[in-house]
Amino acid sequence: MTEPQNIEFKRAVTQPLLIDSRQVGELLNLSTRTVWRLLSAGKLPRPVRIGRSVRWSRSDLETWIANGCPETAPVEVIQSEQGK
């Protein structure tokens, strides 16, 4: 394995694929409350639900950051569209 691939492999092994709101806050240097406010305002990528748990894909967040943190649809709009 070459060095860049080895670093990527180690990163994948040591960092979870899905992270909770506290970890999102740590990644973005924000409070947990601010993470939820940004999500409600459509300024964060949508999380996934696993039972009652809410998690964000680390790779989606990293891509979102790399793309300049573009706005997304507010969560309330997404939820109302699912009911149609």
C-alpha cells in the first residue's frame, strides 16, 4: 500500500463513518445547539436516522465543507415533501 492510501486507510479505521450532533459540533467548532439551528435553517447537509438516533455522514460533511458549505433545503420542507 502506498503512503497516501495507507493514511486514508488508517483514517477510515480510526474515524467513524457516521457522527452525532456533538461530533458535528466538534468538527465545525460549534455548539450542539448551533448544529441543530443550522440544520433547521437548511445550512447543513441532512442527517440520516437510525431508529431514534440522528447521525451525519462524515464524508458528506467533508464534501460539504470542501464545496464551501452551500445551503440545503430546510428540514421542515423536506419532511413535508415526504408526506405528499
